[in-house]
Amino acid sequence: MNADVRVFLGIVFGLPWVLWVFEQVTGVRVLFFAAMLSVAVATWAAARYVWRPANVAEATALVPVHPIRRTIGYCLLAFVLFIAMSAMAVALNAVTGLYPADLDGLSALRDVYGPETVGQAGVPWELIGQAFAANLAQFALILPLAFCEEWGWRGYLLNRLRERMGTWPALVLIGVICGVWHLPFYVGPWFSMSGGALRSLLPFTIFCVFFVMVLGWLRLAAGSIWPAVVGHAVNNTVVFGFVQVVVADKAAEPRIDGWLTGLSGWQGWLIMLIPVAVLAARARTSREVAGADHQR
């Protein structure tokens, strides 16, 4: 393993745990945001001071962004793709009975975004619009943090690992790394899950492998990290805060299972394989991917 990769991994795993200790001691909730920033800190330290490529921006896939229409097109694709994949997972969960939809009352949506309307029937179009707008605002706000992660995982680490092991093994390994990296969020009283939910770390890590494949092939097909930034941000906001809530049945929440429901469940894994296959075929035609695989 290259020295710069060791430095990157040391910082990217070490800083979140330092933040975790700070959070437990002070009660100040910083981990969610600061952990994402730590990936950018690790990237800058490893690339700028250890690896030292001639052009950090090019070496970490910040550029090229030209032709700009191509980059914008892939960014729009990423935005639509994650919403579509999540909608497919919600529909498939409902059809197969894993997690029912509430098309009559939209109880989960009302509970989250309009508690005063709980129990009412019909489609609350105004509430749906407000919920979607709120998540779009969150999407815009979280873009800088999504950039911090994508610059590290897909910009820096993917390039460095592909040089040694090829594209597919690098994507799988980064998926596992990303899953384990989230462990501080699963323990302790702040920003944590219950003891039972801690067991969902394994299916979440498997989800991360597929998630990383989608983002990774978006990045490789586009030639830069920006579509992956958009995809990551929309997944963390519009997907979780709107698509998976809008038609959900509030009464069925106890049935949520990391192995079964949403994109993190096994049906979601199968859905994500579709764009992975398409994007991989598209990216394989690029000189960048072909050249990297040739060096193996």
C-alpha cells in the first residue's frame, strides 16, 4: 500500500473517532457534519504532502469538467437516477409486501411534514410540494459536504487503488471501507442507533458496496467527481427525506429492516445493479478506464 494511502486511511478513520469522543464528552453534535469534512482533510493531506502529483485537481478528478454539457448531463442523470432507483425500491417493497404503502392517507408523510393533518384522507398535494421543496433546499445545503466525501472516496482513493488492483476490486474495497467508516454513527448516545439497529451495519456495508459502484461508475463515465457529488447529496436528502417517506405507511415503521427495505435491502441491491451495468459499459469506452485496466 502506498504511503499516501496509509496516511489517508489513518486520518479518515482517526478523525471521526476523535470527533466521536468529543461528542460523547461535550454533548455537542458535530460528528455528522465534521466526519464528512474529515474525508476532505485526509485527501488534502495525503495528496498534497505525501503523494504530491504534478496537478492535484487533475489527479483527484476535480477536472476535467469540459465539455461542460457532458458534465451537466451526468449531474442531471445522477439526480434523477437515485430518485428513480429509490422509487423502484419503494414500489417493489410495497408490491412484495415487505413494506406497505399508504396511498390513501400518506400517513408517514403527514407525520413528518404535517402532524396537524395526521388521520386525514386524500392526497395532500400542497404538503407533498412543501416536503419536496424542503428536501431540495437540504440537497443544496449538503452539496459541499457531499463534495468533501466524493473528493476523497471517488476522486482520490479510487484513482490510487485502481492503479494497483483495477477498477472493480477498487470499487468493492472502497464500498467496504465506507461501510466501516460509518461505525462511529452507530455507537454512543448521540447520532446513534439502537442496539438492535447496530446489527444493520452489515447490510449497510453491503449497500455501500453497491452505492459506491453506482457513484464510482458515474465518476468514471463523466471523467470527474461532480456527478457523484450530486448523486451522494440527493441520496442523503431527497431519497431518504422524501422518496422513502412520501407514500410510506407510518404504522409499518417497525417492519423496516436493513436487509429487506429500501435501497439498503436486497431488492435495492438488485435495482442498483442495473445502472452499474449500464454505466460500466459506458465508462469502459473511455480512454481513462481502458488505460487504467491496461496497467494492471
